[in-house]
Amino acid sequence: MDIQLIPVDQFQSFLIVTSRVAGFIGAIPVFSSAQTPGRIKTGLVIALSLVLFPIMEPYVPSIDFSPVPLALLVTAEVLLGLILGLVARLIFTAVEFGATVIGFQMGFAAANVFDPQNQRQVALISQFQNVFSILIFLAINGHHLFIQTAVLSYELLPPGQIDLSGEAVPYLMELAAHMFALGVQFSAPILTVLLLSGLILGILARVFPQLNVFLLSFPINIGTAFIVIALTLNLISTLLRREFDALSERFITILNYLSF
């Protein structure tokens, strides 16, 4: 293909489409991590843009783009993908929040591991729950939802019509509040058992003063928590599926709030 034969206006339209697709691909929890090679991300963005460009091109406004408005429009398109990525990321944050509380109650407060996805230290149980949630996300083809939403977004929110002054920001705050409630739901069964375990150990300490409850509590709490986690994996999987199934509705809602 001769690059000189591509019209400038069509190349600008392709650039706008690519920027929105890049925002959506970068928002997928699996591809947003730093451990995913940049070449794979770039290749996937360009390949999807070439496939989706004939579908999305009619929705791109046909105006004479100057450098500054074009740069602002591209930035807004990438920002849209990041906002939708935040909506999905809140679910994984809730999982990490609940697992961190569980780890502290188990006695794993100092047992941290390096998370290559987020490039930071996280609790051991948080890393386990995070990997488990990502596997559930991929098993139900949650990453396909981002591609479907990228196409649907051009019908609901054409380029250049993003508006942050409406109900979008309050809706994001509402989802953030829901994140804390969801984290409590994930950790509630294990925390309940650990509290009962602490109560029983406290009673034993009063009945048998010579019993070293402090040293005894560590293996009991760790073993009990792992057993309860294993028994409640189906419950956690059900909660995750419910939240991932609701992502499509949340994406449509935030797109409607972002439109003029």
C-alpha cells in the first residue's frame, strides 16, 4: 500500500478511531498491566482499529482538523476509554480491598508480594484473589465486552461530544461507594469465622490461663481462613460473575451520562 494515496482526512479519522480503541484496550484489566509487552498492546490496537474503522468511520465528524483541536479530540477519546476502564477496575479494587482485610485478620499483615500487574507490593491474599478474579473475567469473555462497547460507544457518544459536567462524576462516585460494600461482601464469610475463632480463643484464655493463646492463634486463624476461602470460592465466583455481567449496563449508563 502506498501511504501517499491515503487522504489526510481519512488518516485523521483513523487516528481518532485508533485513540478510542487504544483507550478501551488499555482499560482492559489484563492489558493495562505493565507486564504486558508494549508491542503486543500496540499491535492489538492497530489490528482492531483496522477491523473496526469501516464501522466507526461514519460516526467521526467530517471537519477540517487543525493540530490543536485534533490533539484535544484524541485526548478526549483516550480519556473515555480510561473512564470505562475505571468502572471495570473498581471491581478488582473491591476484591483486593476485601482480601487485604482478610489477610490482616489472618496474621499476614507483613506477608506482602510484588504485584507485577500494578507494580506495587500487595498482601498475599490480595494477590491470590486478584488472580482468581482475572481468571473469572477471562473465562466469561469479559474482555470481549470492551470491544463490543467500543463499537456501541460511537452510536451513544460520537467523537467530540464528551461532557464531564453532567451526572458522570456523581455516578463514578456512586460506583466507588459500591466498591467498599462489595469488598465487605467478599470478606464477610471469612471475617465472621475469624471473629468467632478469636472469641473462642478468648474464652479458652480465661478458662486456661496457662494456655499461650497468642502463639496458638496464628496457625488456627491461618488454617481456618484457608479452609473457609476454599469453601467459599463458589460464592466469590458467583459475586464476580454478577458484577461482570452488570458491566455492560454500567458502560451504557456512563456513556449516556457523558453525552451532551
